[in-house]
Amino acid sequence: MKDIYEVLRKKQAQQAQLGKQIEALQHAAEELRNVAHLLDGEEEEKDSAVNHV
């Protein structure tokens, strides 16, 4: 039989690790939104340049 405190400690460690991963993913998503905004601007510039030709 497993020690309940050992199981609890492992679950808490897993929860902490998942929390760190979630924070990292949220940060990455924010950075991607910033880049996507820049890329959207580039696409609009390309589209307007093509339409003027």
C-alpha cells in the first residue's frame, strides 16, 4: 500500500510542474500574438502592393 503523504507530495509536485508549463505557454502565446500582429501588417502591405500593380 502506498503512503498517502508520498502520493500527495508527488501530486503536488506534478501540479507545480503543470503550473510552470501553463505559465510558459501563456507567455509564449502572448509573444506569438505580438508576432502575429506584425505578420498581419506585413500581409496587408503585400496585398496592397499586389493590388497596385
